[in-house]
Amino acid sequence: MRGLMLLCLVLIHLHAGAAPPGAIVLWPGAPPGGAAPGPQRDSAKGSITQVAQPYLIAHRPARPDGTAVLLVSGGGYAHIEAGKESGPAAAWLQAQGVTAFELVYRLPQEGGGAAPFQDGQRAMRVIRARAAEWGIDPAHIGMLGFSAGAHLAGMTAVQPDAALYAPVDAIDGVSARPDFVVLLYPVLTMQPPFDTTHAKKELLGSHPTLAARDALSVERHVDARTPPMFIAQALDDPISPPENSTLMAAALRRAGVPVELHQFRHGGHGWGLGKPGSEPAAWPQLLLAWLQSRGWMPQPSG
């Protein structure tokens, strides 16, 4: 309930250049590389732009089970779809006993191309550094990304130690590697012919070099240290080609990294928790079973 009330505060009112009351600000001062001037803009449906100070919104269960998930909404790196993606998913995870954190990150065109990835690393470090305070097992912290948010989560997972910014405090000595990753209708590759997404345009423009494509194609950076992944996408996704998921799953298997891939025949893109009765609506329960089977969540009693 507290998390939902805080989300409402975020959507209703924000002070210019500041995070909302109760939010966990990521950086002790100005974020590295710059940010939007503010004030933050929030649509009636919870779409966010103009992030001057990136932050986390915490959804803490009454009885935390020790697992935490950092949620990253999509929006093609042009906006952040918190209202229909990270917000509902955070409330659902909180109800399962998971401590959920929504990431409100800087967009590439407002804070520089590295800004989202800097915020992703820093968010993971903040959560892990303060794990004891929040009743979290520091070895049970995952990331869950939707669409372009899955790209941000994926890049954090495959390059957790990349030197994206100069350390600002002791928190930056903590690992940014998620222990598991969930990718939903993800944008992952920047390689043709699957580079038709708005995320690719925001990150790389119209005519990127091969080196630039490779640098931001998540599947190109998978190795044996990449965390286990759960991936779900619809085969009729009109925004992100389904090959984003299949290429990633293949890269993980080649590296010997556990992966569970679910491909729905129908569902399109941007389904969030999933419309009741639709195929994608199965993903939350499939994810719970996966997390329990791998020991990141307790098995159901009885």
C-alpha cells in the first residue's frame, strides 16, 4: 500500500529538478554526464520524461522473503512507461513477498547516451549496499525489464563491471551484477535486420557504425558469468522482432548460462502484467515457478 501511495505522489506532483517525497535518490550530487533540466513530466497514464535526478521507488512487503527485483520500464528510450509496466509489476511482486524497486532513469537524449546504463549500474549497487537495511539477501537481487527497459537490464547484466562513470562513494565498490534477469518483450540486438526499434534510433541514430551496433547489442556480450535469465515474448510482436529473444537465448545456451524462454503465439507488445485471458498473462506465474525452482524464492508451503 505504501508503494502504491508513493507511486500516486510521483504521478500527481513533482518538484522541479527533484525526486518525489520518499524516493531513493541514486546519486549524492549531480548525476554523471548531466541530466534533463526538469521539471519532470508525467502523463496521465504514468509515462515519465525529463528526469533531472534519477531515483528508485521502493515497494516493501510486510514480510519480505529476502528477494529483491529492480524493475525497468520501457518506452523506446524516449519515455518511461512506469504507469503500465513497472508500477503494476512492482505491486504484484510486493504482494508475493518480494521487495520491488522501480527505476526512474535518465533518457539518452536528456542525459547523454550512457546515462541509462549509469543509472542501471548505480541502482543495483544502491540496493545491494543497503540490502541488510531492507531485509534483502544480497545474493538474491534481480532485474526485470520491459521492452527498452529489458535492454537496459540486459546491458547491466552482461557488463556489470564496465567503467561507465567515476566512483562517487563507497557504494560504487559494490557489485552491479544482478543475480537473475527477467526480459519481457525485450529489445536486445542492434544488428540488422532486427534493428527497427525506436530504442535503436534513440541510442544510435540512423547510420551507426558496426562497432557501435556491437557495443549495444546485448547478445554480443554474453559470457559464462552472465546471470541466468527468464525471457518471454509474443511471436506477433510488431515493435520488437521476436529474434531479440531467440538470439539472446541462443547466446546464453552457448555460454552455458541457464535460460528459460517462453514464446507466446499471440500477445503483441507492451502487455505489462498481461491482459486477463491473454497468453502473456501467464508470465507472472511462470516466473514465480522459475524463481522458486532456482532457489531465489521460497517454495510455496503446503
